[in-house]
Amino acid sequence: MFVKMFTNCFMLQGITKRLLFLFSLLSIFKFSLIGEEHWANWMGPHYNGSLFGQELKLPPQGKEYVVEWEASVGEGWASPVMDKSSVYLHHRVGKDEIIQCLELKTGRERWQYSYPSGYRDDFGMANGPRSTPSLSDDLIVTHGPQGLVHAIRLTDGTLLWRRDLKKDFSSPKGFFGRCSSPLMIDDRVIFDVGGPQTGLVALSLITGKTEWTTKPYGNDYASPVPFFSKTGKQCLAFMREGFLAVSISSGRESFFAPFRSPINASVNASTPLVIGNLVFLSSCYEVGAGLWEYQEEEGSGELFKNVWQKKEILDCHYSTPVSHAGNLFGFHGRQERGAVLRSVRLRDGRLNWEKKSLGSGNLIRVKNNICTLTEQGELVVFSADSEKFSPLLRQQILGTGVRSHFALSNGFLIARDQRRLVCLNLNLFE
């Protein structure tokens, strides 16, 4: 499968003498096994919540986006994903977890695969899945809260293989079950498993057999992402203990930096954000935010050098920020205590602006605009402006209690709350 080379380089004054990241050394690499800018996995085709080759059409003033179709959904916070023709959702109805395929333009069901779920949440939260599925050209892989992994054929919903990560690797339940989303890369799929035996695990996409494991690290709720460098393809993960980088081909550890809360009742849930040769990590619970720079020169010491670490700048609870033109946009603070939307400067963490009253939510950047779906079910589109919060659209599209990320690709926006899945057709406006 051929995927166009992606480069995301920009100048950042004051960080490094060499301002351009040498992605040009890598002629071809896979940012998505699907091959185009389809929202086929957690955080989208580039694993950073951004779409670079698409436009966001806004309705005329006084108009709103039209809901093309809607469908009932069960429990859970698993985000929808989609390719060019279908929407896929992992949710729970009654005692069963369901992996469902719907036609993108109509919402009509094409197939579903179900299995009994034995998960029970210790805190009385939803008993459904939290992890977002991942798609390749011919299969979907899901990770249930009880540690069950299923690989399903996309064409007809047939089970190809199954693994029990709790049984095989003693993956702990943690506070809210297993939440980390699978990372598909090359011919394998990687999970944040944690526990006494291992940290990360890579399985064969073809057979489900174990390809490699790392040494033990505690699992958490952030999902692993790829990083492409002269040292080869790396998998970056925000483990419970901190920032981990391993080789995708072998699982060999190449870097680790402690970065964790002093509080036991805490989680790291925001995914590592890769911006060119930089990696941004953030968490609440007295952790704060940190920026690391990839050391591209041989013999420069550690693979990543810490640029800055600060608290109370952009402390992300569960939502992963997005970046644009040297600035970050994300939700700061604990969700239950009233998070605020902030823009901060990437190179030093300086606050640009903040917007209160939106609550918490998730974000997708489409070129110069940012879409936010708040926990109150409101779609807010604003300009990726470092000077001020500039709203372009506010529209109520769902009910309250929205924690799932949403999917956006080729003019279709798919989002869910705890009752409904909705499809907005954004192509109706020029």
C-alpha cells in the first residue's frame, strides 16, 4: 500500500540551530494504512488531530449544518472512525459489545459483529468500550475495556483473530478499564498493555501472534503514535511512568523520560502530539506539560531533549490539543472542575489567550480552522488565531455528556453522545 509522504516542518525560533526537520530523508512512510486522509484511527490520518489536504466549508451566516442521518448507539466512549464509504463504531448494547459497520451516506447497517462483555466499571461509569478502533484496507481492530482484542474483516464482519490481553499479559484494569487505542503500523498493531510483564505489545495484523514486547511499564489511557526519524520508525507512548519511545520493528527501547503524577489516583489520557521534530505531552494531576525535541544529529546523546516543562499552562485532562503555525490549541484543567480552551505558544509555553464557558471537549484542525465538539454537544468552529478566540460557527448537534472524540473527513462529520450517532454533511455549502 502506497501512502504519500507527509512533511510537517516549520520554523521555531529559539529552539534549535537547525530549524528544519529532515523528513525529506524519508521518501515513503505510512501515516495511515488506509492511504488517504480518512479518519481511520484515533486522532485521524496523521495521528495529531489535523487534516492538511481538506477544506472546511462553513454554512452562510444564519444557516447551520444539516444532519444527514442519525442512529441509536449503546454505552461507551469509543470514537467513530470511517473510510471513504463506511462508518465503524464499537459500543455496548445490553450484555454484548458490538462492532458495527454503517454506510457513510445513509447510516444503513452493512454488518455487525457482537460478543459477550464481562466488563463492569468500578466507579459506576459506562460499561462500554473506551478505545477507538483502527482500520486498515481490509480489517478493523478493536480493544475492549476488559482487554479483548478483535480483528474483523471489513467486507463482511468476519472474525479473523482474537486475543485476550488480560489473560496473556496480565493487563491491569486500572481505574476505568483498558482505554488505549490500537496503533496500526506496517504489518502489526501496537497496544499499551502495562502490568507486571510488559509495557507495550506488538501483534501481527495477519495472525494476531505476538511480535515483540517491551519491559514492564504501567499502562494508562493515552494511545501510542508513530514517529518517523533517521533512527527508524519509532512508537511514542505516554505510559503511567512517563514518555517512552521504542523501535516499531523490534520493540527495542530508544528513550524514556520520567513524567508522571505524584498522585496515585491519576491518569495520563492525552496522546503524545508530534509536531515535526517536536513531541508535546500533557496531563493534569500536578504533572503539567512538556516539550521534547528530537535530536537529529548522531552522537547528540538522548534521542529526545527536553525543551521545557511547565504546570498550569496547558494541563490536559483527557483531550489532546492540536497545533497550527507554532501554537497549540487545547483544553486546560480538570474536566469536572471546569476546563478552559487555551492557545499557547509552542516554543516556550507562553499563554496567548483563553476562552472560558465552553467546558471541555475534543478538537480537530482543518487547515486554518479548528472544530471543537464540547461535552455539552455543541459544535464550535473557530479560527486557528494566536491573537484571540475568533468563533465562526456554534451549533448544537448532540445532547450533553459527550466525551467521545469525533471523526471528520471529506466533508462528513461523525459524532456521538450516549444515545445517538449523527452524520453531518458539510458538503452542502460552497
